[in-house]
Amino acid sequence: MAQHVTFAGATGFRQTLSAALLAVGMAATVGGALLFQHVGGYMPCALCLEQRTPYYIGIPVAITALLSSKFRAPPLLTRALLVAVGLLMIWAAGLGVYHAGVEWGFWPGPTDCAAGAAIDLSGDLLSSIDAVRPPSCSEAALRILGVSLAGWNALIAAGLAALALRSALTRGDRFA
């Protein structure tokens, strides 16, 4: 059973390990999205791209938390960085829930997130590139086990948020 301490309490192995897991987890999540895009050929919609922002911010924050904990910086700094990662992942989870809701038709998506036209490469290439529009946010490009990528993002981000906030508020141990 974890013991909770004040926000300024000592940090240790738990916080170091959590920060490392968070950095790797966020990098793997956004890296997976980039693989789907560049290797799998799935063009992301505007909401897909927006969901990556908390990860792009969170990865360096988690690495800073890792270094802060590993090199025994003031515990308040490490804990604050872990809370920041937790809040970023709550933001990511919220974006994922919103996007999944748009895909399921629970609520409307942004007005600038409509389906685009195909590229015509037979004529003027520059004009064709200018005419490219991202896919509609209301259609899931891929579902895995019945859950869209936006839904998976919401689940993963919620798990990462829980890990970050729990490690920020849990007693540290100094055995490592």
C-alpha cells in the first residue's frame, strides 16, 4: 500500500522509474501515430494532429523529471514536473475522448474538419498539393478491437496521467 506525503516530500526510485516510463510511454504513443501516418499511409485529420501536442510538450517534461529525480534535484521540482506531465496527459485524454465522440457521432466536430478531395497528379502538381485537405475528423481511419485510434489515445493518455499523478503524490524511496 502506497503512503502519501506532502507535495514537497522526498523523491526516489518510484519517481525516477515513473518519469522514465512516462517518457517512453509518451514517445511510443506519438511514435506509433507517426508510424501509422508515414509507414501505414494513414493521413491524420486536424484533431489527430492536435492530439499529438500534449505528447510533444510532455516528452521533454518527463525527461526533465527523470533527470531531476535521478540527480536528486529538489523534490518539489520533480513532483511539479510529474504533475505537469499528468495534466498534459489529462489534456491528451480529453482531446481523445472529444475526437472519439465526434467519430461516433455523439457531438459535432470542428467545422474545419471536413473530408477532402483526392490529389490529381496528372496536371499542375503545385495546385494539386494546395488542394489537398485532410480527412474528415468524423470518420475513424482505423479501429483496433472496435476502438478508434482516438479512443486508444484517450485510454493510453488516461493511464499515463494516472501514473504521473500517482508518482507525484506518492512517498519517495531512496534505495536506488
